[in-house]
Amino acid sequence: MVEELVTAGVTLASVGVVYATAAARVVKQYERGVVLRLGRLRPGVRGPGFTLIVPFVDRLQKVNMQIVTMPVPAQEGITRDNVTVRVDAVVYFKVVSPSDAVIQVEDYRFAVSQMAQTSLRSIIGKSELDDLLSNREKLNQGLELMIDSPAVEWGVSIDRVEIKDVSLPETMKRSMARQAEADRERRARVINADAELQASKKLAEAAGVMSEQPAALQLRLLQTVVAVAAEKNSTLVLPFPVELLRFLERAQPSAPQTAQPAPRTDERLPDERLPDQHRESVQEQLPPAEAPPDPASGGSYSRQD
């Protein structure tokens, strides 16, 4: 009799151990447990720690409550300004309702991934290239809103969405590089012109000050000579003020003008080549010309010296 009681006690203890082992469950701190009894959802959610279920009747499904980082594969699309781009993103989400995440959707991770890809392609088609490159904050907010709207029914909350990279065709990259280069060159020219304008104003003010004090020009000349000599050049260019040359030119006495020699009177020049004041004197000094012989008289003449 005693042996039977001992055997029954051992059997009951073994059954109890087996039952406890089959019914015992441990839920981690970052998890929540959803119990389905004969396929029906039990009210309440099992918290972290040790819990028991009915073996072979209840089924405990654990749901991770941590923030999940899910990369969105690169999606190729055409922007509103007809540019083909490839955009990839990353989604951060977490489960806020374990019961809905188990009951409302078969696989909430796969559902969120597909919704993110569809929303990303939609955002690409509605945006322009400049918005994708420079105005990503606004696009991230729009993409987050598009994914979060259906995800609320699945017990999932979208924490944030970030666009990672925008891939452009090589031709578009070269065009954008040329545009950026032209814009930088334009700004460089404007800055250079502005600098020239400011420098010209300062030089005009300096010229006004030097005109009031002529010694300032000489001091500036000496400073220039010192700056050039500091470079240890073999050739030194020394500017010479033009005002000093003009001063020396005015100080030099004028050379006396040489008198022109008077024309010789013994040379018989034509009347048109002689001056008026000498023409009469030359005519007086010349001997009178003899008249030619008369052919009718048939005589001859002779000149006596």
C-alpha cells in the first residue's frame, strides 16, 4: 500500500514537472507576449518575466517592441522634371500594439518594407530633382506620413524616414558640374569687380591725400624701393617722378640763338631768289650791260674790260 502511494506521488510529481515545463514561458524585457487560446485572442498582453500558459491549448507569440531599422532598396523613377534617378532610404519603426501586429497583418515587417518602397517611388514622381538634392527634410516628412497612415492599423508606428542617397546619370552629373563651375566663375568675377571698385576708391582717396602733401609721394616711393630690395633681385627699377623732370627743364637756361649769315653780294643770283632789302644793292654793283650791235649798220662791237 505504501509503495503504491509512493509510486502515485512520484507519478503526480513527474506530471506536475512536465506540465510546469510545458506551461512555463519567459518573456524578455523588450518583448510582449500575445496569447491565443484555441485560436482566439486572449485579452491582455503578457509582460516581461515568467508566465504560464495552458499546454497544448494556448500559444504564446512574442512581439519585439524595439525600434527596427529597415533599409529600403534603391528605387528607380522619373522625377517631375523628367530626370531618371535612383533613390534609396531607411525606415525606423516600432510596434506599439502587439495584438494588432499579430492579428491585423500577416508579417508587419514585410508589409512596412513594401509600403516604404511604394511610397518612395511615389515621392520620386511627385518631386523635382532640386528638391531631392537640397530639400530632403520636407521629402522625409512626406514619406513618413505616407508610410505611417496605413501602418497605424497594423499596430506599427513609423519613428522616422531618411533618404540616404540619390544616384544620377553620368550626363546629368557632368551638366550639373558645368553649371556649378559657371556659377562659381560668375561669383568670382563679381567679387573681383567689387574688389577693383573698392581699390579704386581707396586709391582715389590716397591720391587726394598725396596731392595735399607732396612729401607723401616720396615716402611711398621709398617704401616701394625697400619692398623691392627685400626680395634680393639683381635688377632694381627706380621710378623717376615726372614733376622733377619738368622742374629741371624749367630751371635750365635757354641756349642763345645763332645768327644766320648774310647772303653774299658777289654772287649773282636771280632776282626772285634775293631778298627785297638786297636786291637794289646788287643791281647797283653790277656793270651796265652794253647794247647789242645794230645789224642794219653792219658794224661790230667789242667789249672793253
